[in-house]
Amino acid sequence: MRKLLALIICVFVMALAACGNQSTNEKESTNTKNKETASESKVVNLYTARHYDVDNELYKKFEEETGIKVNLIKGEADELLERIKREGDSSQADLFLTADAGRLFRAKEAGVLQPVSSDVLDKQIPKKFQDEDQMWYGLTKRARVLLYNKDKVKPEELSTYEDLVDPKWKGRILVRSSESVYNQSLLASFIELDGEDKAKEWAAGIVKNMAQSPEGGDRDQAKAIAAGIGDVAIMNTYYFGQMLNSEDPEEVKVAEELGVFFPNQETTGAHVNVSGAGVVKTAKNKDNAIKLLEFLSAKEAQGSFAEANYEYPVNEEVEPAELLKSWGEFKEQDIPLSVLGNNNAKAIMIFNEVGWK
């Protein structure tokens, strides 16, 4: 009897020990999972079409201040968008950053972005530089202006975008291809302001006055002026700023021969666009993506964009860089940038119809 009782007690003690060990193992496993989850939540995966040193410096600053690691996946805008679409629900992308409201519209239309609400973003970014459905937010501004040969063109000869179709400019206008989203958005703004018929007349007039068939980027248009091919180019302001401060002495020499002119100051204002970002629909780190957006639209980051990359800040509490100030204040088109995406297809159709290659 005593032996049986001792055996039962022994079995009972061993069972308790096993349960204790199992409980300890479960706790350790849970703690490990919690640590892994916490580690994973301290990242944000950024798919970006911007390739500037100042951006990388700002990401490092963000990491230092928040402890959130910024994982960069860089590429061309259309390629990154297609990658996000192809990856679907398994995509690791949290934030998609690119230039031009037209491209941001494409991402929205593709269904890869989600709306986000943030009092901080609303305070730091004016409504005109936000998507109407809060799918994306502008982070930097650039104006599409006229660059001219200071030896051949007087500033008083320039006035509006519309004036560029005057016969006096025949064989003197330089501009890149209609495949450029910058030109598509420019024409989309004219559709919004003046209607499709007038926008088509303008595009056809520019084709007639082109100094050469469109080729190259904005910088190439400036170089074509210096080479004597044409006298006036349609360019984004930040390209001109970069050329004036380039490490390539030839680019600096070209830029110094040019003047900058903001058209339509007595009418609708100069065309302004943005680079911006939207939170991806399948974002695993949505809160971190919003924090990065808030950081990039705050005063310090906005000042860095302006000083290092010659972009205008969207945050109205931040002043432009001294170089940009030297070009003078200017009137902007008073339209919500979301219409640039809405009118993109119409703009492309017009370009095709008038033969703007």
C-alpha cells in the first residue's frame, strides 16, 4: 500500500514539473515573438523614385530621432508602381514616393494607395498640395518656367505660356517629349484653366515653333540654348538650380548664360507641381509611414529640401532657399493638383493629335 502511494505521489510531482517546464517554454516563446514583432514594427519600407543625397540624409535623421529604420527600394517611378501592383498583398512597400502629381494620380487609380488622416499633415501641407481623398501628399514644389538666352532674348519680350505660340518664336522653342509627365501635367493644367480646345491650340502652336524635335531631359533643353539651337526652353526650376550649383563646370557655364522667367504673372500664374508620397494600401507599417510623411513635411526637412535641392517648400512656415528668392516671388496657378491627374489622359490624347512627339 505504501509503495503504491509513493508511486502515485512520484507521478504527480513529475506531471507538475512537466507543466511548469511547458509554461516556461510558452512564456519564452511568447516573449520571443513579442520581441520579433516589436523589432518588425520599427521599420518603414520606402519605395522611392527620388535619388538625391539630401533625401538619404533626411532618412538618417528620421532614424536617429524615431528609432524607425528606413528601408529604401529605389527605382524609376513607373517600374516601382508596377512592382507594387505585381506584388499585391505580399508587397512589403509601406510608402510610395515619386515626382509629379500625375504619377501620384496613376498610383491612386491603380488602387495601390490608401487614405490617411493626420492633423499634422493637414497643418504642414496646404490642401491644394494634397489629394482630395487624402491618398497622397505633396512634399516639395517646383515651378515649370521659361529659361532664355540672355544675349538673344530680353525679359520684356516674354509674358505667358500662350505667347510662345506667336510666330515670332518660330524655330526658337525648346521642350522635351510629350512622354514627359511634367509636360503632361503642364497641359493638364491648361485644360483645367482654359478648356480642351485652347489647350489643343497651344500644343499645336508649340509644335510649329519648336527649334528641334523633342529630345533629352530638361537640362538638355538648357544645353541646346547654349549650343545656339533655340532661345527659350520650358524647364522645371529645380533643374536650373542644380545646374547653377553643379560640380560640372560646363553645366555651370551653360546655366550662367540663361535667365529664368515666371510666365502668366498677370493672368493665371506659373504652373507648379510637386514630388509627393502616398501610403501603400497593403502597408504593414502604416503608422511608421505616416510618421515619415509628417517628418518630411516638417520645418527642418522642408528647409533641407530647399537648400540642398532647390525645391520650393510646401510648408508655408518655411522660406525658399536664397537662390530661389533671388529669382523673385511669383504667382502660382490656383488649381488643386489632383486635377492634373484627372486631365492626364486628355493631355496625352491632345499631344498625339497635334504631333508633339
